[in-house]
Amino acid sequence: MPNADAVTISSYEQRKAAVLRAAQLISSPRNSDGEREFEMLTEAIAEFDIGQQALDFIELPPAFMQFLSSGHQGRVSSSRR
């Protein structure tokens, strides 16, 4: 029986929403609901991307790229001290 909490992505709009939500959850505490949701979202994104292998590239939303290049890197650096 499939996991009732499993996330399935079937369109690029759903993928975009999943990426943005995962970005919000990326720093969730261990063993929290946020961490579990992040893991489900990233797994669903990966499954969708694997299914789209015929494409030459996967375009990431600009908001996620901004998140990676600014806010997230600062938090990772400060947590490594």
C-alpha cells in the first residue's frame, strides 16, 4: 500500500511550487514535520526530473536561485563555525 503522505508532482507548475516550499523548509530542525516534508518534496522533485530526462535541461525558478545564492549560503557558513 502506498504511503498516504507521499507527494506526486505531475506538472512544471507543481514542481515549481514544490521547489519553493522545499526552499522554505531547508533549515527545518531534525526529526521535525518540516524535515519530513522537505524530504518528501525533494524525493518527488527528483522523481519528476528523472521522468523528464528527455529534456536537455530543467529550469529552476529564479526565486530558488536567489535563495541559493544569497540567504542560504550565509546560514550554512555561519553554522559551520
